Amino acid sequence: MTIDVRTGADLGRAIAELRKRRRMTQHDLGELAGLSQGYISKIESGRTVTLLEHELRILRRLGATITISNPDERSGA
């Protein structure tokens, strides 16, 4: 899986997709990351992205492309 990230919502969707592929709940991911399930839900739905949106905009305007890739899938594991 490879996802181009242009917005905070794109990043949230990538997190949700990877979590689901690993058969984890939002609660499981929250425990792993030290965050609440509610906050994981906000991240995945793109509701907590103000600072991230600014950072992504700066990177895009500098000509950067941000891509998320899952190394497990690239290696065929």
C-alpha cells in the first residue's frame, strides 16, 4: 500500500487503513501509541489536523511529495 499525503485527512485515512490491515481496533492502536481511542478516532477522521495541515502546505509549496508506504507489503511479507 502506498498513499500520497496531501492533507491531514489523507494521513488519517492511511493510519486507519494500516490499523485495519493489522486487524487492530482503535482502542488497540491507542494503547500502542499511548493515546485514547477517542483521539485515534479524531486522527483517522481528519478532525485534529490544524498544525499538520500547515506543515503539509509548507512542504507542498517547497515542492515536496509526501508518501506513506507499508514496508510489509513492499517486501511481500
